[in-house]
Amino acid sequence: MPAMDCEPARKVIHVDMDAFFASVEQRDDPALRGRPVAVGYPAARGVLAAASYEARRFGVRSALPSVTALRRCPELIFVKPRFDVYRAVSRQVHGIFADYTSLIQPLSLDEAYLDVTENLRGLPTAWATAREIRARILEETGLTASAGVSYNKFLAKLASGHRKPNGQFAVTPGMGAAWVEALPVARFHGVGPVTARKMQALGIETGADLRARSMAFLQQHFGKAAGWYYAIARGEDDRPVDPDRTRKSSGSETTFDRDLAEAAEIEAGVLRMADEVWAWCEGARAFGRTVTVKVKFADFQQVTRSRSYPSAVTRHAQLRQASLDLIRSVFPPEKGIRLVGVTVSTFEAPAHGYAGLPLFGSAVGSAEAQASVLAGAS
Ligand code: DCP
Ligand code: CA
Ligand code: CA
């Protein structure tokens, strides 16, 4: 590392709840404990939001189509998601974090970065802080969490997955660079499935492979992301833990059981999504000026229609009407409609609370929904 020894190394913890939605369901229903549980709907085109560790042994995991999951594990028990409960747990966990630091950056309902360079409890190490936080989460919520401890966010997040479930792992400054070299790039934050495939085609499978490429090579193939890849291949990440980061949007979307062409049915779907988004807006006391309706057609072609108002949409009826007007602008649909979504953005007041994940539609946690979460959050 360059001459940075005047600055003390930061101490960052990444905490991530284990099999979050599924664990909450197992906690609240003893009949589900020790059994393969999926949170989601067994509907024809549903996808799973979460899978218990028992279910994962069968190759069942989140974002898997329900139908495939059932084929892999015929005894799989489906449980409907209860977002209000997950949000309540999230707030509880956030309250525990706040006893140790005010620098908390939630990434989603079940995970957050904490900067504990100076922790409020005077604990000697970040390792001890992570242990105590995990112990309190278990005591106060009955749920387990895993943690990664390191000197930056990139490494802390990678590390939290390393001893999952119910474990923690530290990556020290002395070992960071070498540790990253040994890992597959597909596990790196910012390397999604598409980029991982592209890297693979270029002969980049591990951190060491990535590190061996020049900045010029990375720029040529990855454009603006080159700097990020160059840095993480060396275990470097100077992004601060940013407690002020607020959501930029809240959206819900749903994949229909079959492609729809009937205006009334499509409108009903859009209104359901508007109602879900509204529930979030009210809960978070966050109101936006822009309403966007997204439509995905049977052939996966996607269009969005937006409308911005001079001031925030603060009435439920207004959001419903805006959503209807927007969906009607694609009527009559030239092809069947597969998915609709409603998003509110351009918030007037910062979103409070600990609500990282948007509310999902009935296709809970679809890959698309997850992708839009990530896009919206970064
Ligand atoms: N989630 C979702 N849709 C997805 C992925 C996740 O709705 N495609 C929800 C359900 C998960 C929660 O978010 O329980 C947290 O997601 P994680 O990726 O952290 O996965 P889990 O907590 O379920 O498991 P792990 O123990 O691997 O962290
Ligand atoms: Ca998790
Ligand atoms: Ca998570």
C-alpha cells in the first residue's frame, strides 16, 4: 500500500442475517424448524425469496423458480412472506447496531456495514464487537447472523459470507491482498453473473487473474468499472461507511401467472403494486415526486413510463391515479404483458428507518426485482 500509515486503519464490520426470511418463519412456527422451508408462493411462475438451510441441501435457494424448487425438494414447505415482521426484526437489529456505532449503512433489510473504528462501548477490537453484536442479535431476536470484519467495506462483505451461517471471519491488513487473489471473481461485489461470464471469457476466474490485468486492459473491456475492479483485485476500497445514504426509490413489481392482455386485469395488477409502494411510503414517511410504471411484455421487451409532479405524491389516491394513467398510455397492449411494476422516486424528505429492500410483488424477490433493488440502491 502507498504511504498511508499516518491514517489509522479503519475497522469495518459487515453483518448479514442467516437465511433471513426463512429463519424468521422457522422462529415463529416451531413446526417449520429443521424442515426445508421456502418463503414465496408455489405459483406457476413464482420465484423463491428465501430458503432455509435444510432446503439448500437440496439445491433450493432464493430466486429459484418455485416449480424447479419443488422438483428438487418435493417436501419443500412454502410460506408466504410477512414483510412487516421482517421489517420489525430489521429495526430491532438496527437498534442493536446503534449501541456500538452511529456509522451504520444498511444495504437491505438483513445486512449493514458498521464503521467501528471508534466503537461506543470501548471494546478492544472489531472482532470482539462483532461477537457481541451477534450474541445480542441472537438473544434479542432469536436469530443468527454472520459477520465479516476487515479494514474496508469490500473485504468485510466478502468475509461475512466466509463462515456462514452463524460465524464470523476477519481479514486483516496483512492478509487482505493475498486472500482476495485466491477467491473466484464471481464472489466479488460488483461482479454480477453477466460480468463474471465476461471475465471468464477473458480468462479471469480468480482475484489473482484480475490483478494480473492492466488498468488499460480493464478499461478497454469494462469501461468505467475498470477502476473498481483494479482496486478490489488488490483488496482496496476507500468508500466510507455512509450512514446518510438514503434510498433513491421504492418499487414493487409482480410477474403475472400468465401473460395478460385484458385492460382490467392489467390495471388491477398495477394498482396492487401501487398499494404496496404506498404502504412503504407511509411506513417510511418518504414521499416522491416521480411515479414510474414499468411493463415487461411476453417477449421480455420492457418499457417504462414516468410522470413527475411539482411536489411529492402524498396521497394514496394520487399514486393510484398516476399509476393508472401511466399504464393506460401503453393500451391497447400490442402483446401480452408479463410483468408490471410501480416505483416512486425523487423523494422530498429523506427516507427514514431501516428499509433497504423495496416491497416485492407477488413474485417475491424475483431476479428482476432483486436486480432493480441493487440498481436503485447504488
Ligand atoms: N431476498 C429476496 N429475493 C432474493 C434474494 C433475497 O426476497 N432474490 C430476501 C429474502 C432473504 C433476504 O432477502 O431472506 C436476505 O437475502 P440474502 O441474500 O442475505 O439471503 P438469506 O439471508 O436468505 O441467506 P444467507 O444466509 O445466505 O444470507
Ligand atoms: Ca442474509
Ligand atoms: Ca443479505
